[in-house]
Amino acid sequence: MRYRNTKTGAVIDSPCPISGGDWVPFVGVREPVEIIEEPETAPVAEPAAEPEADAEINLSELTVAELKLLAKELGISLGGATRRDDILMAIMEADPVSEE
């Protein structure tokens, strides 16, 4: 017996009855099948651009970890500073950056 897949249009011969899914009994000439192309995959998001050298940095919005990283990138010694306010002071004393 012949069966046709209603989604793909594929036709198969099977000695066993097939039921369910998208398979239906098929009698007659095979119908032309419209080929559906796969949709294009979504573009991969590019990583966020790093701030420009002249870009302003709002120190009040940075976390302690980000402040420590900024100090390291700028070559600023934090001494033994571990508190946020102490790290901010060390950065501001070493480099004239606006706190806004």
C-alpha cells in the first residue's frame, strides 16, 4: 500500500498499514511537492564594543570588581583598598576622572 506524508509530500510503499502522524493512504499520481526553503538563521550578535579611550566612564555605576579591573587597566595601585569608596578615591586621586 502507498502512503503520502502530508507535511513533506514523500510517498512510500509499505506492506504494513501505517496510521497516525502525517501519513495518509495515497492512491494516484504523485502530486508535485512545493519545496519550502529553510529560513535563514538569525545573525549572531556581535560582542559589545569596548568603550573608546576618550569615552566617559561613570564610576558610580561600576561594581567593585569593575573598579578593580579599571584600576588594573589604568596601572593604578590600590594599595590595600578593598572597600568601594577607598577604591574610588584611589582611582580619582591617580587619574582625574569625573565621578558622574
